[in-house]
Amino acid sequence: MLKIHQIFILKFLLLFITALLISSVISYITLKDIIIEHNKNHLKHAIELMEISLNSVENLDDVVAQINEKTALRVTVISKEGTVLAETDADKEEMANHTSRFEVMLSNSQEYGDTVRYSNTLKADFLYIAKKTIYKDEQIYIRLSMSLAQIMYDFYSLWTKLFFVFMVIIVIGAFVSKAMSQKVVYDIEQITNYLDEVSNKNYKAIIKTKYFYEFLQISLLLKNLVKKLSKNEKKKAKHMAKLRLMNKQRNDILSALSHEFKNPVAAIIGYAQTIKEDAQMPQNIRDKFLSKISSNGDKISKMLDRLALSVKLENEDLTINKSEFELNSLCLEIASNFESKYRDREIVVKVEKLTLFSDKTMLELVIDNLIDNAMKYSSGDVFLTLKNNKLSVKDSGTGIKEQHLKKITNKFYRVDKNSWDNSMGLGLAMVTYVLKLLGSSLEITSEFKKGSTFSFSIESMLKS
């Protein structure tokens, strides 16, 4: 396949060769017409000069010979009957009758008769001019003619000069077209390289066209297009990341549900089968097993309630119902609820009596989850304190590593992924959501293997 500069050169050559041929034809025709017209006038003047001295001439052959010698013109004198009386370039005795010659016939009706004709005698094109005149009281015809071979010679001479001029122009044009095509190729390469970079998702690639305005316009349009592509790619990436997160969360939900429900469901099935298979089981043991079944059923119900609540909080589909309540009483009530579950543990409540105006149920959910986490991940006492309008739950458990601190409030995130009893990783996520609704936020400080403190401000909940 031809390159662009080669196409330019070929078209340039074709254009100039065509121009050369056309100009040659036009030059030949124009030059021939000009020379013929010029020579017609020249021959007419020569005939007029012959007429002036014609009556004093005795020997026509001598006169025509002298004229031919001086002017190199062919001179023919023809009688009224068409007989050649004198001739410079041929034997007059062998020449045919000339009354039928066109120029002779034309001179009978007008002052001069002229024609261009090929001479079989001299084997060349000739211009003939004839005029009727009187010689010694007899009508004769003086005919002058000249070869047109000179016209072709002049034409070839001019054409040769034009040819060399055109060749110089073609060579210059070839270099110019090659230089232009190289500039075109440069701009095209800039555009193609830019498109290659963009196809490889390099939206920060640079394009520098510098020779042609049209390519500059194309590059500007491409830049605008790439900006749009980049924006769409970023939107697509965000959308894909969101989809991946949603899929991960969905998988986490299924995994968490499967993991968290496994033990209580297994316990329920186990106790139920034991009761079914042992009809003679003592009543106290049967009641204990039934209590275990009920307890595990309640645990599953609470898990489902927490999951549903988490979804509502995330979708902002939860209404806050504010009312007045006493903080100390709420804290003591929550601590009392944990005594039956952790009989060998103590929750130390150091909260002064203070009236709040907020959603009691939501605040109870927050404190309950924070204490529940503290009890799960520590073995000592847990402290619930109020200081400077900041309620804190402190434990002396395993603590949280620094890399987990920013993630533990994420939904379904669990520090110990093999642990069963941590509410599917929803507790702290719900606490964060609820506190935001209540106008507060969760603060976490922790030291690995020394314990953690979870706290939040209650200033937005104080009764004004």
C-alpha cells in the first residue's frame, strides 16, 4: 500500500505531465497560427514589392531566382491559363497546370488567396499566397510560398525549454510534497499513537499535532471525547466497585447467617431429638432442654431483628421517637439484664442521675451492644461511666489491633472471623448508625491485649 507522500508525489507528477501535454498542444496550435499569420503578412508585402518593379522586368526566371536568393521564398509565376511561367524550386516544364490550385482560384474573387497544403513535389507543408496582377498587359498570378517546417522546429525548441522548466518544477514540487507529506504523517502518527494509548486506557496521554489546523481540530475533539470516556470509566469503576461491594456484602450476609445460625439451630435440633427419643426423661431435665430450645430460638429471633434493623438504618427508613427518661435507671436496667447471662461477671455502673430527651429504645440498643461486645471480648469487669457528658463502656480484654480500628464499625466486619458469638458483625455498625441519628458519634480507643473503651457524647440528648 502506498504511503501518503508517495500518493502526493504520484498525483503531483500526473498533474504536471497532463499540464505539460495540454500546454504542448495549445502551444503548438497557437505558435503555428501566429507564425502562419505573421508569414501571410510577410508574403503579401513581398508580392506588393514584386508588383512595383514587375512591368520593368524582361526575364521572369531571373527575377524569381533573385528573389529566392534574397528571401529564401519559393516564387511561382502562373499564366492566366495555368501554365507555370517561372518557378524557383522545381522544373517549370514538368509542373502541372495550376488553375485548379485553391489559392489561385481564391485570388480571382479576392485580393489575396491563401492556403496551407502539403507539397508532393517538396514533401513538406507549405503556406501559399497568390495574387492576380498584370504583366505586359497580360493577366498573371504571382504566388509566394514558404515551408512550415520552421514552425515545428520553433515548436520543438519551445517545447524542450518548457519541458526542462516543468522538470525543474516537478523536482521542486516532489520535494515540497514529500516535506508536506512528512508533516502530515507526523500529525497522523501523533493521533494514532494517542488513540493507541487511549485504547490501553491511558486517558492522561498527550497529543501534539503542530502542522495542520485540521489535525489540531481533530486532536481537540479527541481530547474532549477522551475526557468524557475518562469520566464514564470512573463512573463505571465506581459502579463496579459498588456492585462488588454489594456482592461481597451479600455473600457476607449469607456466610454470616449460615455461621451464626448454625450453633443455635444445631442446639435446638439436638435438644428436640433428645426429648423425642427419650420418652422416660425426667421432667426437670426435659424442662431444662426446653428452656435451652427457647433460649436459642430467642437468640435467632434477636439476630433476625438486628439484621432487619441494620437494613432499616442503612436505608434511613427508621423514625426516631423522642421522650424524657432517666439515664441512670436505663443503664442499671441494661446491666441487670446481663447478670443472668454472665453470673460470674460484674458490670460497674457509674452514671449519675440525668434526664435525657431522646429515643430511649435506640439509646438502649446502643448501650446494650457496647456492653455485649465488652463482655464477649474480655474476662474481667466492665465499666459503664459518665464523665463530661460522655458515656463510656470500658473493658480490660484483648483490645483491638490498629489495622482493625477503622474497620470494626463496617457492616459485617468481624475481627475474629471464626468466632460465632459476635452478632454477625452488625452490632457496632448499628451503633454507629443509631448514634448518627441521635446526633452523636462513636469514639473508640484501644490498646492491644490491654482493653478498649467505646464512648459517645450525650450533649445532643440533654433536656434543654
